[in-house]
Amino acid sequence: MKIGVIAGSGNLPVILTQQLRDAGKQVLVISITKDVDESLKTLASEFYQFSIGQVKKIINTMIESGIREISIIGNISKDILFNPLHFDTKAIKILSRLKDRSDASIFAAVAEELESSELRIIDQRLYLGNLLPDKGILTKHKPSSSQLLDVEYGISLARKVSELGIGQIVVIKGQIVLAVEAIEGTDETIRRGGKLCDGGAVVAKASKFDQDFRFDVPTVGPNTIDVLIESSASVLAIEHGKVFLVEPELTIQKANESKLSLVVV
């Protein structure tokens, strides 16, 4: 069986493609970012590099190769919406159907276009369940009682922020919100929050209750820990079953070495 992968940036497309290969599947990969991981070219049975705006070409390539199931995975920056000059007619058609520029509206319009071409989008978690850690404290260093209160508060706020289509992460300390994610992404949000306190912040990442996991699973990993260290944060809290932890062994090792707490709630 052959599966298509539309790959953004980051290591998730590589991890998924490897998992699919291990499951005995052929994988056609279309990279839609300039920051393509070179290993994708060797892992894929077929590899193409297109612009994110070449929607017609992406769909036709999948259909002509006999693809019926696809995964859209990896980071796709929304700032592309501010530069639509290279969009083809199908991309413009998708944009014209948007009631707003929220993630939910964009995903719904993309799904409608792909499904009209008989391409089924699979849940990213289908082949990456091993990246969803069990509940509990994953590190040797445990949060203090006050930090656990911030974890509970932070996860609750992160869910609400995600509901509004703003972002998936908040930075808090002592029940005070220091930063809320917008278009800048996780790392810059953590850095911004870290500048507003003298260390010890709690970073919480969650998803909305009806998150469309075909398009987006919130993700943390070793690079997140590096930014936490840089920002003198103390705790990273993620939502159980809804946030990927990539390279878990390395991530936990880095957290332990820096006396950070990693909590799944």
C-alpha cells in the first residue's frame, strides 16, 4: 500500500515516513518547505519538492501515483498567507472560501478540496502513537506545589486559547500569564515569557477539545527543552494524548540534566 505525505518543516515528517516504511508501506513525499530534511529524499519511494501554493500540482501528483490516503504533517508557517503571489488557481479557490484566517477555517477548506479529489487525510496519531506519553511526571525533578498549581491553571488556559484559534501554549508564573502564543510559534512565546520574570516559569501546551488531528498535533521535543533552559523556565506541561513528544529519551535526558520538570496531565 502506498501513502502520501505532504511534509512541512521539522522532524515529524521524517519520523512518520520512517514509521510508514517500517510498517511495510511505500511513501510518496511532497515537501512544501524550503527547509526540507535531506533524509526524506532517501526514505521516500517517491520524492517531490513543490511550493505550498501549487495545490493543483500536489493533488494531481498524488492521484497520478495512485495515492488515496495522505498525511499532512510538519510545521507550515501561516505567514505564507501574507504572500499569496505564488498561489495557483486551486489555492486561491481555497482562500476564497475562508470565513477567516484561523487554523480551523484553513484546515476545513483544505480538507474539502482534497476530499473532493477522493484523497483521504489520516489522523497524524494513527502511525505515531508512540509519541504520545503516558500521564505523570516524566523527569527526576518534580514540580513544587505552587508549580503544580501553575500547571493546572496553565493547561486550562492553553485549552481556552487554542479554542479561540490563537495558539496552543501559555507561559505563566504564580498564576500570572506572561505570554500567550500567537503566530510567532512556541519557541518565541517561551522566550517572550521568560524575559518577563526572573526564572521559574511554567510552560503549558494543550489543544482544543475538537482539535483536528489530521492537520495538527501540538509538538514538543529536545529543541523545546533548549529554549526552556535559555529562558530559565522550570516546568513544561503537556496534555495527555494530544501532544507529541518527539525524541522522548533525548528530551527527558536534557530535562533531567537541567533539573527541569516535564509533566503530562
